[in-house]
Amino acid sequence: MPFRKSRWIEKYSKDEENLLHFLPSTEKNYLIDARQVINENKQYQQNEYEGMFVVDEKKIKTNWFNHYDVLVFISKGEDIKIAE
């Protein structure tokens, strides 16, 4: 995950229009149960959010909770190594 920048993660976790805002912390891995979120907070079913990462300065907003059942955040990503 070479595109991940700690400063981006920290910045977007403070942005209420970004999915990272829903995480209690960016220091651990998290699984967000989208169905549970919208069942407990009906207003989230109508709101659009930016994805966990902005790609090429494009802010892609959609209602992620209606598209996915589960969202996963991996705190400490690393580059893959292909076994030979």
C-alpha cells in the first residue's frame, strides 16, 4: 500500500464527510458493519461520504453504507511480496 500516507489518514479521519471519520482510531484495524451503522443511525442511510482515500485528487462521494455490507480499514498496510 505505497500510496497510503499517514498525514492523509489523519487528515481525512477528522473530516465528517469521509468514512475514516467513523473509526474510533486509525491505529488499529477495524471492520465497520454497514448494516448495523444504518440500523442504529437512519440518517446515515441517506448521506453520501467520500471513500476512505481520495484518489488522484478526485473526491468520490456516494452512500457507501448502501453499497457494501462491511467496510474494512487496515491500519498498518504493507507492500506485498511475491513468493518465487
